[in-house]
Amino acid sequence: MSDREIDRLLVERAQRGEKHAFELLVTKYQRKLARLLTRFVRDPAEVEDVAQEAFIKAYRALPSFRGDSAFYTWLYRIGINTAKNHLVSLGRRAPTTTEIDSEDAEGFSDGEQLRDINTPENLMMSKEIASAVNETMDGLPEELRTAIQLREIEGLTYEEIATIMNCPIGTVRSRIFRARDAIAEKLRPLVDARKDRRW
């Protein structure tokens, strides 16, 4: 069974009201959508918010999804429109092109197709950011570090993390939020230094 057929079955189950089926689609595509959204939104925290909003819009529009295109192609369009609307609401302009057609969304796997980011400046900044993230992660209390590693590095669901850490899902969400907040705070000086840069 192909990915597209699996997605179609999950969409049909979600349209019948099975929330877990939609959660599986979110789990499958959340990172892919977030990578795509970085083409429009630079702030990682904003990317996460825009991706979440896109999934909410997709969930609400799910009854109207007819399957004329692949689910990810449809989600891609919702994500791009959500990102553009987000930028407009902040008084910023969206890039004029994504350099990739929405019909190519199924084959989209990384931002490499969108732009060449391997400039010396970006490589140096990437190293600084990676170093800051690693340093911050090392300094986190064990329960926060474990939660964020299981989520972001291992890609586990909140439910799986709650089982592993033997705590409620709400506690997992809180720990991940606090860890992300600590990392974002550490990265803010690095990101703020580039706010005036024109993309």
C-alpha cells in the first residue's frame, strides 16, 4: 500500500470522526510541514505556531477534502496560505515565490529544493545556534531535557513520552514547552542580531 493510499484511508477515518486517524496524519507530516514553512517564517517558534494553525484549519476543512490531490499537497497549500496570512497580520511581506509548485509538494522533503542556504555566514550561524542549543539542553533539568529529546530528537508522540516518563500528557506538554522556551531564550540574542537582515 502506497503512502498516498494510507493517507487516504486515514483521511476517510478522520472524516468519520476518528480523531486518532488525524493525529497520525499530524505526526506523519508535522516536521515536513514545519520545514516547508521555514521558507516563509524565520522564527522557529512562529513556524511551530503557523504549523499548528495549519493543522487546525486542515482538520476543520477535512469534511470538504475530496481526495482530488494527495493529502500532503492539500495540507501544503493550507500551510503556505496560513504562513502568508500570518506574515500579513504582522505587517511583513511573504516571499513572492516558493520556487516549488504545489503539485510538487508530494516530492518535497527538504528546504534544499527551495534555496541554497550554505553560505559561509549561514554555516557559521548554524554552528553558533547548534552550540547554543546543545549548551542549553545540557543545562536543562533532567525531566525537561528528557522530554524535549524524546519529542524533538526521537520523534515520539506526547502519549509515548508520557508512558516512558510515567507522567500525565499535560506534564509532558508543560516540560516540552518549558524546554523550548529555555532554548528560544538562549537563541534570541543570536536571532535578534539578524532581525534587520533582508531576506
